[in-house]
Amino acid sequence: MKSINLWVILLLVSLFSGCGESTNVKMESQDYSQVNEYVPDKMAENNMLRGIEYMRLGMYDVALNKLEMAIKLDEKYAEGHNALAVLHERLGQNDRARQHYEKAVVLKPLDSDIQNNYGQFLCKRKQGQWQEADAHFRTAVENPVYRTPEIPYTNAGMCALRNNHLEQAEGYLRKALQINSQFVPALHNMAILSYDRRRYTLAQDYLQRYLKVAKQTSQTLWLGIRIARALNDRDTEASYARLLRSQFPDSDETASLDRSSVVPK
């Protein structure tokens, strides 16, 4: 069962940075106090922040104008290049996205958000070649003062799961949950991973933990149905099936249910 696509959620959390080539260096050899030393041009920063807000609102043409203005005002503004890379990625302009991700990482190679973002970009674009993306995620978590390491740990787990490296995926996702036991993407993907490994009771436990902090989606309902089937829990299967059909009638998951269901409609 493939992982839910949570890349956009995790990317937006760390949008104020960029992504690039891994330095592959040891933590103790780096001076992380210098990561945020650069002070960008104020007008460039204002344009970048406005561009991100327009992107959030779906006003991509205006966002593009603001973000291009930001890096025109300050070509060394790594966060501006990162935000522009995110926008190009969302527009499907992957060559341009890569250029700005790589520019951002050259400007700020020790920035954990930058390494995380470029890692997720590479994982999505290079399925089956996950090692390069994994190196960026590992570089991201090497920073001892990084405030949200659960994000790159979760992205690393999702990338490993996507490429069927289940042992590595479990290790990364467990580390994410050790840091933040309620981190929704990690809980969801641990439920998926546990199901994939036929640990159905454990999958059910992770799904219940997820539901304590997040709402049901078509993906979680379909996962719950499959877990219930594996556990021969017909009541839960039927309950989730009714919810899926009533709340998400046009979803891909409902179509999958209808093709495979032994539960009466």
C-alpha cells in the first residue's frame, strides 16, 4: 500500500528556506551558529513573504512576480530562491525548480530546511534512486539546534517507504515520533508501514493515535478498512466503509472500495 502524499504539507512547513546538494559532513565539524548570519535586503524579504502568501492563496501569477522581484533585489537571498523553487515545483516546472533549489543550497549549505526541501524534491523526481535524497535528509537532521527535525525524519521515512526500503523507513519514522509523538504525517505513515509489514494490530494502534490528533480522510478510512479486513473485524470495516462512501463518494479510495468490497453498500 503506497504512502499518502504528504509532501506538500511538509514542504510548506519549512517554506522559508531552500534545498540543494548534500555536504555529507559530520555534525561536529560544522559551525551551525553561522547558518542564519546573512541579513537579506529588507525589500527582498518583504517581497518573498508576500509571494509566499499569494502562493498559499493560489494566486500563482502574483506570487511569481513577487518572488522573482525578491531575488532580483537580492541575488544571494537563499530563502527567496527556495520559495521560488517551491512555486515552480507546484507549477510542474521542475527544471526551473531544480535551478533555484541548487542555488539556495549553495548559498546556505548548512540550512536544515533547505536540505529537507531539496531531499523531498529529489525523492519525488528520482523514484528508485532514493540514496541521494536520503543524504539530504540526513544532513538536515545533523544540525543540533534544528527546531523541527521530525519533518526531515518523516520525509526520509516516506521516501524510504516509497522506494520499498521498509527497515529504513521504520527507523526514520520512529525517530520522528520520539521527537514529536503527535506528528500527524509520521503517525499516518507508521500505520501504512505497519500494514505493509502485516503488523495489523500495530497498524491499528498507529491509526488510532492518528485519529486522536487529526480528522479522518479518504486515505485513512481506506487504510482503516483494509486493517479491519486483515483483523477480521467486520463491524469496524462496515463502519469505515459507510463513512468513506458518505463523506468521500467521488474519491479514488471509494472507487477502490467498490471494486473490492464484500461489505454491503
